[in-house]
Amino acid sequence: MTPSDLDRFRDLLSDLDRDIRIEIDQDSAADSSISPDNAIGRLTRMEAIQAQSISNAGKSRLGKRLLMIKSALEAIDNGSYGTCVTCGDSIPAGRLEIRPESRLCVKCASR
């Protein structure tokens, strides 16, 4: 991978990190806890709790993706970016274009 490729992926990862953090912040601002004293009705309250649970799961997923992005940026810095952590083969550029935080080649990811 050339230095210009690494710079492009660093920029892509940094932009993705920023966008995910903004999304998490916006979701957090929109969430509100459901008080048991809130007289919105049992079914409506259950729906609100379910929606909150789904939102929390989404934030958790985004948080994990942020960790993977951080790891990918560290891999760029230490020279191991684009190398599968399982088998050591190169990760195809097309895969990195779609999911720049990928740590596995297609073969290892499908196992």
C-alpha cells in the first residue's frame, strides 16, 4: 500500500470517526429515560422502552465500530494497516473502501 493510499484511508477513517461520534451525540440527545410515573399508558410505555433498547443497541454497535476505527488508525501508524490479523494476507482495497476498519481478509471474515 502506497503512502498516498494510507493517507486516503487515514482521512476516510477520521471522517467516519467524526460522523459516528456526531450520530451518537444526536441519538443521545434524542433519548430520554422512561419514568415509571409517566402516565402514557402501559403499551405506549412498553413501546418506548423497546425503542430505547433498540437505540442503546445501536449506540453499542457504533461504539464498537469506533474502537475498530481507532485500531485501524493505529495500524496505519505502525505499518500494519491492510494486513489480515488472522492469516497475514493483504486485505483487498475494495474491502477497505467499503469497510476501512476491516481487520480481516474476506476469506478469514467468512469463517
